[in-house]
Amino acid sequence: MKIIKEINQDILNSDICLIPTMGALHNGHLSLIEEGKKLGLLTMVSIFVNEKQFNEEEDFNSYPRPIEDDIKILQDLNIDYLFIPESNYIYSKNDFEIIDSGVLGKQYEGSSRPGHFDGVLTVVNRLFELIKPKVAIFGKKDAQQLFLIKEMVFKKRYEIEIIEGKTIRERSGLALSSRNLLLTDSGKEKATLLYTILKEVKKEFRDRRELYAFEVFSSKYPNIVIDYLEILNLETFSKPTEKTYEYIVLLAATIEGVRLVDNIEFKLEGA
Ligand code: PAF
């Protein structure tokens, strides 16, 4: 595995599968990397904690950065490149395009974290410009992010195939996230409620076809602070209509001051 800080001509001459990360690697990332390795391209993992997508300095400062552990994990996985750029390489001389994530970028996760998705799209766009990958893989846990990245690739007519990596869960149902490292054991236990709620919404909605009110859950699960709970059309990320067939439920909650997101997808038979 080559550890690089800058992109060279060899890389630009190769077919790269890029797996962008902010480090603190867990089995969710590992499953994306395993997907990537199956493609027969050169596999590159990037680790860059992108300041532009954090709307709070404290969140940026406390984001876990176990870089030595990450390097060991990736060495064992035998990937081709680990790209660990400096901020001034990614955002050189402020001469870079700031991507506007549009209306959807200001809703749901974007509503609670102003500027977050502009920051995500801006860095992903920079990575795409610098590396010119053939394929890039992103996890479905961050469903809104994934949707916006696919939209950006479409709008910019990039010839980059975006592969969606499935969400990996602990046995408890808790979706793996680097932020779980910031939770105590009891916080992690509470965090399993996210998936419990999502499964309940899915069941209720399928059985009764009525949107479950946010307030019901807020009072039913007083141990966690729900930020939003939304049922959307999976294809368009807009409000579902009578005709919607595929759905996604988005949920964000704060536990011990740590913001967690999760989602579940489902289809309505006979819709
Ligand atoms: O999902 C993440 O880890 C980040 O948002 C990403 C896509 C690496 C951009 O910084």
C-alpha cells in the first residue's frame, strides 16, 4: 500500500476505485473497501477530515482521528493507495469550486447542520477532480449525502460510477458510525433505539399507510432527542404521494451530545 499526500500521473493513468472517508475506520468502511476490491481496479481510500462540512468547530475538533490504527487496518486489507492529503492541497489557494447543495441540501440533515452538504459536495467534487476515479463508493447510512452526490455527478456529467455500500449494523441493530466511538456503553445502548424506531415506523406505515407523527415518537422514547423523522420517496427524496412505491425513512437523533443518523428503506406492495 502506497501512502500518498498528492495525486501523481501514475494515478491519473490508472482506473481507480475511490472510497472517500474521514478515517476512524470501522466495519462499515471495511465492507465498502471489500466491495471496491472486487472490481479489479486499483483501490484507493482517502482519509481527510473535511473542516468545511462541520458547522461546529467543537464537532470538528472532537471528531475521532486514530490515524495509526487506520493505517494498520488498511495495510492488512492490502489496498493500493491510501491518500491522506493536507488541507492546503485539497483547498489550494482558495481556487476551488464551492458546490451548492440546493434546496435538498438545506433540508433534514442540512437544516440542522447549515452548510454541511455544501461542504460534503465541495470536498467530494475536489476529490473527483484531483483523482478522476472510474468508480467511487459511498455508504447508504448517509442516505441524503449519497443522494446529493449522485445528483452532483449527474449534473456535472461526470463519468464516475457511484456504488452504494450497504449499512453495516452491530447485532444490537446500531448502525456502524465513526461517531459511535464518542458514546459511552450506556449511550450505545440508547443508540440502538434509532433502528428500533425505524423498524417500527416501517411496520406502522406498511400496516396502516399513515404517517406516524413525530410527536408520538418523541414522547414514546424520552431517552433520545429526535431531531427529525421523515418518510420520503426513495427515488426523489421528496414527500411521498399516493403513488409512491419505494420509501426511505430518515432519522437523526442526539445521544450524549453525539449526533447520529440512520435510515431504512421499504416498498409498499400493491402501491
Ligand atoms: O461520509 C463521509 O465520511 C464524508 O462525508 C465524506 C464523503 C468522506 C466527505 O468528506
